[in-house]
Amino acid sequence: MRRNVMAAAVMFLTAGAATATTIRVPDDQPTIHGGIDAASYGDTVLVACGTYYEHDIELKSGIALRSETGLPDCVTIDAQQQGRVLNCEDLTQITMAGLHITGGHAEGAWPDNTGGGLRAYESEIRVTSCSFEANSAAGSGGGVYCSYAPVVFESCVFEGNDAGSGGGLYCHSSTATIDDCQFASNSSSNGGGLWCYGCTINIALCGFTDNSSTNGGGASFWSSTTGTIEGSVFSDNTADSGGGAWCYSSSHPAFTNCEFAANVSVEDGGAVWCSSTSDPSFEGCLFTGNTSESARGGGLFFGGTFLIEEPGGERPDGNDSPFASTTISGCTLSANSAVSGGAVYCLHPGSVRLSGCLLTGNSA
């Protein structure tokens, strides 16, 4: 089934239905539950502005669920802590737009304890202009849980959600596109705003602000997660390790033109913490005002040896061995602080390459 769902992503939103119908809530059906039950593949469930107290809504393949304005301040779906708000499993070509999803709570054994606001398992879904606020999960994905799912989130807000992992959004073995989204004031043990495990990601123009976690206050990338994070801001996040972001277990995210500002860790990595087995890259990024309160790496903490490339391309130590793939290029690190390594700290033998960067006003 996983293979079929991933293949279907290639054709996402290309198929149409000649007999597509618009079902209006509450005019045609009194509830969102009823609107979806009455819908067939290709239909749109169009919801009038207002608050709907519903929970455990099961989506269908090929259904578009949207508010009449397409904006999240139009329709609120409030589960009132009675259960998960929305669920989809083994589905294709689902779209959601203009919904405020709140009050969801997922508990019990797996999978019941995942996805307080939305759970997408082996399902293909595009979510646009939706907000996930004040949802919770005893397991993973307070706002949203995605597993084995090609997902797209555009112009969405994840705020005030809580979970064991991935307070705002949890992605597992998924292909995730996250564009122009905001993650604020979410909390968890791993990845306060976002947690990715074994994923391929494409994140652009997002904000991670005031999220908190044990590991990775803003975001946490695990288990061979690859992809790009471009033009995004990580600010005022807090964690025990990796205030802004946490990279672990052979993860390889590439950060380009990102900003890490005023993030705080109690231990290592005020802005970013990276294990010796992960090799992220940073290009054109700004690290400013980040703090490791009691340990190492106010800006960046690495489990590898710190090597600086001269402007002409020669290693300053005269060693001819090649650099590995972890690079920090064209970045500015200013006013970061730690007990050791105000800007950057590297612990164990490895290879981290710093090239064409400006380090100023850091303290340790």
C-alpha cells in the first residue's frame, strides 16, 4: 500500500471527476461528518463560516474539505478534547483549506495516541491555509501526525500544540513539503515545533518561534532525514539540547539562507546540536544571540573535529586529507555565547568545514 500511495503522489490533483458535486454544510448536510459521508470521489464539502463541535471525522479519498472563504478564521472545528479531530488512512488525493482545527486529543495505545488535530497514515494530502491550535497527543504529532504519507502544507499555522514527539507536526518515513508555515509555542520531548524521522523534506519560508523541547526546540531531524530548509527563521526556541534545531542519526538536512536568533539550550547547541553521525550543511545562514547556558556551542555544537578552510582553499593545518560533507559556508555567527565555544564547538574526531564565514562578538 505504501508503494501505491507514493506513486499516486505523482498524479496528485491531476485527476478530476466529471460528476463532481459541492455539498454545503449546513445547508445540504447539518454536520461536517454528514457532508463527508454524503460525498463521493471528486466532490467538495464546502463549510459555511462558524464553529463546529465535532471529533473523529473520517476523511475520504478524492474529497476536498474547505471553508467557504478558504481562510482559517472562517471555520473552526473544535473536538473539545473528546478525541482526534480528523483522520485519514490508506487514502489518496485529499485536500483541505481554510480550517481552524483545535481541541483535538489523541490518547491510548498506538495508533490511537497519534495526531491530535489530524492523522494521515499511508495517505496523500494537501493542506492549505489551515491552523492547528491547542491540540495534543499522548504519543506523536500534537497538531498533525504523518506516516508513510506524501504531504504538502502551505501557509499553515501550528500553534500551542503538545505531544511526546513533534508538538506541532510529526513526520515519519514521509515526503513532506512545508511552505510558508508558522510553528509557534508548541512543545514536546523531541522536536517542539517539528519532528522528522526518515523523511525527505522541502521546507521553505517557515518560522519556528517560541517552541520548546528536550531535544530540538524548533525542529528535530532524525534517522537519515534529508532535504532542504530554505529562507526560514528559528527564533526564541528553547531545549535542553539544540535550542533551534537538533540533527541526529545520519540526518542530512541542508540549511540555506536561514536565521537562528535568540535560541537557548540548557546544555549543548544554543542554536543547533548535531551528532557525530549527522552531517547537515549551512550556507548563507545567520546565527546571532543564541546561548548555551551551561555547556558548549552557543551557535553550533558538532560531534566532529572543527577545521577552517583558508580563503584560498588550503587547509590551515597542512593536512591533505579530504573534508567530509559537513560544511558551514558564507555564514555569520555573532553575539552567541556558551561556557565553551561561543560560536562553534566540536567534540569528537570527525570533519566539519567552515568556509568564508564571519565570526564576531561571540563569547565563552
